[in-house]
Amino acid sequence: LLLIAGCGSTGTAFQVTEATGVYATERGAASAGSTNRPSPEPLARLAAEESVTVVSDTYGKDYWACEVRTKDSVSGWVLCTSLNYRRNGGA
């Protein structure tokens, strides 16, 4: 389990807490590293401590994904648990 620290809202920059890929779809982000299906190719790779802007977030079956924009203007999806992101109001 990862500890998610900080708080904020979408449209704000958040820090990457662990190296991760940025994927074209939320389902791509959710299935990355899965043992029972091939991992999709990431659009970009992020190192720990990089900053991204969270555009939106969504819950799916067994995942929480954030739509992000990188400093290089790459837009895509990562798991929110890979960021120091917390949705306003709890979550």
C-alpha cells in the first residue's frame, strides 16, 4: 500500500511518488504491470518526484485513475496511487 499525502483538486500540480508510465486510457493505466494480460505501451514515463497536472480522476472496477498532463504536454492516464493526490473532500 502507498500512503497518499497532501490534498488538492484537479487542475493542480502533484508529485509522482513512484516511477510510472502515462497511458492512453484509464484502463491502460489500470492494467499496466498486470500478470494476466499484456501491458500496454506507455505514452511517456515519469520518474519519482516529477510533477504532473491532474485534469480529472475516475474510479473503475478495482482502480482509481487520474488523467494528467506532463510538463512536456503529454496527456494521458496514471493510477492516482502513483501520485501524492487526494481528491477534495476525502476519497
